Amino acid sequence: MPELDSAHVARIVDRYGGDPDMLIPMMQDIQADCGYLPQAELKELSRTLHVPLARIYSVATFYSSFRLAPKGEHTIQLCMGTVCYLKGAGQISETLQKEFSLVAGGTSPDGKFTFSPVNCVGACALAPVMVVDGQYYGNLTVEKAVEMLRQVAAGQAPMGEQVENAAKASSRN
């Protein structure tokens, strides 16, 4: 856990005039600076604003944009939409979680990957689809997905069917 920099929290609180109604922007600033919401910073924010820590955590867990743990070096989003699921995304997800010690919505123990199953990435024509560091890869198999993440973990560009963006993939329909 990172060491608390109470001056950091104080600067953010001062930026918003110490107004507890500005809790969300303050939390956004902490996350922008730290990459996530460290527990020590949230406790200091609670103490400084006189806002119960439970309220701060309820905000942090309500909004999916907030992270309570550091993000991995690489972000992996696996589409679990209907078409992707029917074409094998469920098996891909299970295998990736076992192979790379991933937990849905979490970061791998080695800090390499943050894995997020998502509802749809809008590239159904290329199902199943995985987004690795913002780049779309389609027509996956379990084997292709595992090999791609091995390549990424080794610092290589993943080999797979890249799509410039989801709109391009969807226009193939």
C-alpha cells in the first residue's frame, strides 16, 4: 500500500474549497494522480471533509469508473455479449482466468493484466472479440487468446486479427 501524502489530499480538497458536495471530482482527481483510489487517501479525504468513510466507499463502488486497486500494466476486455458468448467467449474467459491467474474485474497478482469481461464492444461481426490495450482483436479461439496474452506478457505485440475500431468491424455485417 502506498504511503499517505496528506498534502496531496489537502491540495485536492483546497482546489474545491473543501466542499463535501464536490466529493466525486475530488475522488476523480485522486484517481487521476494515483491511478486508483488508495485506501489511505480515501481515509484522509474522509477525515478532512468530515464525510463518513462508508459514504466515500459507496461512491467509489457505485461508479464503475473508480478503481480501488491499481490497474495492471495491460488492460484486457473480453466481450461477453450474446454473439461473442455463443461463439466461445465463455470458454476463453475461463481459460484466461486459469492460465494467467485473472479474476473478472481484477488485476493479476503479477500486475501485468487487468481483466474485465464486458457486455458488448460493438464488433459482433468478428465474434468473439477481445480488446487489448484499446486494440480490438476478433475471430478468437481459446488458443489464439492464450497466445496473444503470452505475447503481451513477454512485451511483444499480440498476433491476431486486428480491427481499427468497433465501427469498422460492425460495418462488415
